[in-house]
Amino acid sequence: MGESTAGNAAAAAADAVAAADGWRRAGVVAGMAGAAIGVVAAGAAAGVAVERLTVGRGMRRKARLALDASGPYGTLRGTPGRAVSDDGTELYYEVDEVEEQGTPRRRRLFGRRRPAPLTVVFCHGYCLNQDAWHFQRAALRGVIRTVHWDQRSHGRSGRGVSQADGTPVSIDQLGRDLKAVLDAAVPEGPVVLVGHSMGGMTVMALAGHDPGYVRDRVVGVALVCTSSGKLGEVNYGLPVAGMNAVRRLLPNVLKALGRQVELVERGRRATADLFAELIKRYSFSSRDVDPAVARFAERMIESTPIDVVAEFYPAFHEHDKAEALAVFGELPVLVLAGNEDLVTPSSHSQAIADRLPDAELVLVPDAGHLVMLEHPETVTDRLADLLARVGAQTAPDAVGRASRSARS
């Protein structure tokens, strides 16, 4: 190891030691606990390859900047809007409209307005934002009306008002948030609901909260890498004995981290490469995932404040919407999962499909939790098939071409 390389390694190690020392002074042990996805045990980054420490910090910083500038990921924007949830939280959404042909006069039939178009509403997961659906949004843009929104305390939405008053986040609350967005952004017409991870749980919570709305307005559902419950049994690829200890410690650790926001955020920046490795491990399975896509996911997760991570985490252990799935029993449903997902294992998607025997179950090979970024064409093609099943006026071939174009 050369002198310069050794110096870089020592500097990186010093950064990590300083961050860890700061966490200890704050009375917080295991400072890496779950900040990447919110479910990773303290110390899980110990297996990061040694060469991470032998690459200069300046070089790594330049590489991240180059990746940030290398692709259009997360740059798609639509017509903005805001909905207000039942506790006063402002929820940000964007609408991508389909450009109608002809003059307003020709768009009317015998003086009556044409029926409202079908709208596809995308719900993102924990520590992400609406841009997580970048490839699917690009493929459907101009083909069908879509709505993309940010969950409370994520992306451009406001921090949860109830949480400021001390009320814990619940998946039920997220279901009511979705209803507020639907009322504001899709006041009429048929709806297809698409949810990834926490977004899928949000869709289930809507069904439990307002089954009448689902029966009257929803014509199709896609549940991607999600779960209807029993998340407390997931071991996230860790040894069972170690995971049992993590389950006991993690809620209090995250709560402590949430009280030391500035200190922890400095620690996250100081150990950015370790977080990048954690994010990649728990987001993707493919060895050849596009580095720009991996960096895109990293940016979304990094942008979620640690106190938001801490606020949301307990809700997943309380989540149980297995009974609410029955509301989707008469609808076309797509259940899709990565077969190497460590966060919501494919067995959870299988359990959902078991309760919905008419659902289409798709297990994507060599795919992790962020399957819509890792294998975007597969996800988009399956969504196009679902839209065809519900009678949407789209051409699957056109969606497929757009999907390939967005990917390239």
C-alpha cells in the first residue's frame, strides 16, 4: 500500500472513528442503525471491502458528482398540486396529463363532456420519493394520465403535523393521506393504484379505510415488493441470533438517533461510502446495476432526514392489512417482487397472492427491493399488461418502446 493510499485510508478511518466517537458521546451506540433503509442492524457495514478505504476521498466525491450529472433520473416534472390530509399535513403531487387531440368543440359529444380518463396513481416507498418511479413515469408519459405524490415527511410534502404533536406515524394514516391525494388530483374517473413497499401498504390501508371508494373507483392494483404484515419476522439477510438482538435494540436506537439529528447527519456525511454500500446491498441484487441508477437511489435515501427514518420505522412492525386485501378480490391485481429482496422478501408477495387467487404473481430473477429501478423494463411491461387488462386505451407495444427508450 503506497504512502498516499495509506494516508487516504487513515483519513477515512479517522472520519469513521470521529463519527463513532461523537455518537458515543451522545449516548447512542450502533450509529449506523438502519439509516439507509431503516432496517439495517448497527454495524452491518463492517463487511465493506477494504478497498473502499484505499480510494481517495476527493476521487470518490468527484465520482459521485459525475454520476449525479450523468443521467436525467429524477428530473421529470408534471403539473404540481397540493392536497391536505385530515391532520392538516400538506401533500405534494404532480400530474402528467395526456395531451388531447382536436379542439374543445370536437372533444365534446352532443354537447356533453367526454368521460374522465383513467388515471394511474403511483405511491413510493420508505425513504424514497415520487421520483423512484422515474422509468415507469417516462414510459407512460403522454400515453396515459398519471399522478405521482410524495408521502408525508418525504420529498416535497410537508412534515407530518400529527407527528409534530407527538402522534406516531401509522400505515392507516398513510392510507388516509392517499385518499386526500385522490380527492384532489383524481376527482373523477377510474383509477389504477400502484404501490411499492410502503406505498403498497398505503394502498392496502386505503382499502381498509374506505372500501367503498375502492369498489366505486379503483379498476386495478399493482403491489410491488411489499407486504401485508409480519414484517417483524424479516431478518434482512442477517443471522437469526443477531437479528433478534437488533429487534430489541433498534427502536430505541432509532429514537435516540432522531433526537440527535445534526450530529447524526454529520456522521452520515462522514461515512458516505459505507452508507452507499448499505444502500446498494439492500436495494439491488444485480452485480451490474448501473452506477448512475445506484447513485440516484442513494441520493433519494440520503435526502430522508434521520428523524423521519426514526418516526416511520415502528409503523412497519404494527402493519397488518391481510384482511383488507379481500377488498381487491374482484379486481385485476399484479403482485410483483424481486426474488432476492432482503427488505420485503418475495415470500410476502406470495402470501398476498395466496389471498388473491386471481392475481398475477411475478417474481423477477436477480432483483432486489428497488426492482422498478433495477429491472425497469420488466416492471413497466407488466404494468402495461395490467393496464391492458383493465381496458386502458394504451398500446403495450408503444409503452414497451418508451420503456426501452427511457432505460437507454
